[in-house]
Amino acid sequence: MSATTIALESLCKRHPKLLRKGGLCVALVVTRAARKKSFPLNPESLRTTEGGQVAGLGKAAVQNILEEYGITKVLAEEGGRTSRGSLGLMKEYANTLNKLHVKGDLSLKEAELWWIGKVQAHFSSEGPKFHFDPGKSLKANIEDLLEQAREAQQHAKGATYYGAMLQHLVGAKLDLVLGDGVITHYGASVADRPKERRGDFEIDGVVIHVTAHPTEALARKCAENIQAGLRPVIVTVGDGVAGSAFLLRNENLENRVDVIDAAQFMTANIYERSLFKVSAYKVTFMKLLRRYNELIAVHETDPALKVNLGDRLTP
């Protein structure tokens, strides 16, 4: 993940209003304005003459930018002009751009693409919808959620909804089993920097790797964990089970690493926590998804990852 992306993720965690429609309008207009200005940016130069608004902020300016990316939906009728705190968000964003510029890490084009991705996420921010179908297997219900994340990812450039949902669903399952606070959770993007951690989750010598696409690097990571006296477990989906087995054979680890299908991993837990009572399946499923949504709220900035549970589904 680039320095620009890391800085923007961090900025939005500190100022989540930037991911609302008004904040997104501010970010798009300021990013475009920054192309025509010299650095470091002076926040005062980004204000209107009267000083009460962000210069250039309005529906027409925002929609012109969005249309360049094939987006015709209206983000905000007032283009963010009436949003409280727009000036404050502008200053925070300008400061972030200045810091990136000083370090030589700034890419305004990349920043604009990142914000466009967040606009696309905003338009689908209801997230995957959970509809428990008692006529389907529990595994099929879980796979339906994952498939919704996969489809959303295909329509949002640069997004990693599928892998992120997979990681946090497994994390939620582990929290329900072990209790809150036993394991440490990270944002899905952090998992892309393997040198910083042994795996996605670590519990008393067991290291769990959650992945939608097993790689040779993962197999080597498992070998390193075994050498360190740890027991690696790979939790993956679909063809990833067979793919992991193949990669592990290449490392002579086929009998030393457990590979588990993620949907089956969660399905078994729902059966067990429901004490195999059919009437309790939906309630247990809801507990898993509520915990998942809590993890998304803390560790991710993209609202499209949150599962829409729906009032009528509340047990």
C-alpha cells in the first residue's frame, strides 16, 4: 500500500466525516484545486473571498469531477457547501497533502482515484444485505454474504471488500468463541504487510492466516512460523483449499499445516453455539454479524463493508 493511501486511510480514521457525502465533496474539490497550486498548500488560499466556505465547492464542480469517472449519480445537491465543518476538514486534508509533499510521497492522481473509490463505496454504503434463508444450508447463507462482497469489489476499483469481509468474519467468530480482547484485530490493509506480523490472528502459539487467494509467499510464511515453533492454520475459500494444499506440498508442508474452508469454519461454529437447535441458528448468526459490524466500525473506513442486518431481522 502506497504512502498516499496509508495517509488517507489514517486521515479518515481521525476524521470519519470525510467519508460522508459532504466530506467527500470537500476532498474531491481540494484535490483538484491542489493540482493548480504550489506546495506547501496554504489553507487560506482554499477559502472563498468571504472566508466562510471552501473555494469552488458546489454541486457542479463535484459532479464535473465524478462524470470524468463515469459517475452520474449526484453525490450532494449542495455539493458539500452546507455541510458543517467543511473548512475544518479542508484544513486537515491540506495539512495531510503538505506532509506527503515534504516526504516526496504525494501523488495527487492517486489521491483523487482513492477518493473516487470512496464515492463509489458511498453509493453502495448500505453494504451487503443479510437475509437469512432457512431453506438454505448455513454454509450457503455465509457464502451469499461473501458473494455480495465479491460483486461489490468488482464495481469499485481498488477495493478489497471480499478479503476484508473474510478476515473480519473469521475475527468475529474467534471473538465469540474466545471472548472480546483475547485476540488482536487489524485492518485488512495491514494484513498486506506480512513482515510486521506472523499472521492475521495469533492465539497461544496458533497462527491463523485468512486469505481468499493463497500464494507461494503464504506457504513460505507458514514454513517460517513452523521454524519459530508456531502452528500455522490457513483459512480460505472455495478453490483456495486445493490451492493451499498444492502450495504446501511444494514446501513439503502438506502434513504440517491445517487448511480449512472459511465458510465451513464459521458454519461449524454456528451449529455448535446453537447447540444444534434449528430455532437458534438465526440468533447465533446475527450475533456473529453484529460482532463483525463492530470490528468494521473500529478497524475499517469503508462503510460498504458493513452488513445491513435490517430491522426485521433483529431477533
